[in-house]
Amino acid sequence: MKFLLAIAVELVAMFAGDSRLTIGVLAIVATAGLLIGVAGFEPLTGASLLLVGCLILLINNVRRFAASR
């Protein structure tokens, strides 16, 4: 049971560690979901948005971290 609690704590810490990255990923996923579900876009378009959006967010996060060092 302690092992599962330790895993849960690490997962929460991982997602809460960088709030800008977490909010950005959630916004990208929500936007892709809305485009597919509500606006009727093709799933491939949503997948492309997820790929490009997450890559841009990751590159931006790495550049910000490198600039702070």
C-alpha cells in the first residue's frame, strides 16, 4: 500500500511541478478534443494539433529552463 501511495505522490508531483507546462498540455488536449467533437474536424487534424502543439510547448519549456541557468 505504501508503494502505491508513493507512486501516486510522484505522479501528482510530476504534473504539479511545472504549472505552465501542465496547463498548456491540458489546453492543447481540450482544444483538440473540442475541434474533433464539437466542430467536426477529422481526427487526423486533432492528432496533428496535439503533435505540433505539444512539441512547441516542450521546446518552449526547454528554452525557458536553459535561459534560467
